Amino acid sequence: MVRPQDPPPRPVARETAPPATTPAPEPPPPIALPRPSPPPLYQCTAYDGATRYSENYDPNPRCVPLAVLGYDAGAWGAICRWVEDSCVRLDDIGACEVFEDKLEQAESDALHAFSDTAAYRKSEVRRLRQIVDTSCR
């Protein structure tokens, strides 16, 4: 049998300067909250292919004379046919693109507004900027 050996001696702790204070832990990063969706926006297409945007569902029903629609109205020229635009709601990305375009146009309109419309134009810029800043950027 082999006789066990003692472990090597422990190093003697030297007295040193007090340990440096450890830096405070960094606060956790802020939690990114999801952006709210922009207000609903509809793209409406008329019978002739013209498109427009509306913040309300508005198919714009109207009576169009038959001659405008390409019918030979003859003696019935005053008769019309009721038509409506085809409106679809845009997704959030599409709505943001349109709202950004509308903001750019509103800023230009406010810059060139006459004194009687300046207050309205500026309020429209503020409204659109709030939509774009809170929902799109």
C-alpha cells in the first residue's frame, strides 16, 4: 500500500486594495410594443378604371347616362344606369404607403395655401403626420 500524500499548501491571501466596485448591471432593453394599425383605407376603382382612396367605405353610387357607358341610347338618351365603384380595403403596408404620399401632398398644399384655407391645411398635415408617425414609422 502507498501512503497518501498531503495536498500542496494553499497560497496565502495577500492583503490588497479593496476590490473595485462592479459596475451596475445594465437595465434590460425596452420592450418594443407592436405598432397600432393605421386607420382603414380603401382603394376604390370606378367603371372607367379611375382609382381613388377613401378613409370610409364609399362605393359612390351614381347614375351614369347610358351613352357614357357606350350604349346606343337613341331616343332614350336621358336614361341612366346606376353604377358603384369597387372598393377594397388596403393592408397595413399599402395603407402606410398611401398615407405617406398623402402627407407629402398635404405638406405641399399647406405650404402653398391661401390664408382662408391655411388653418385646415395645417391641421390635415398634423393629422396625417400623427397617423404616419404612430402606425407606419
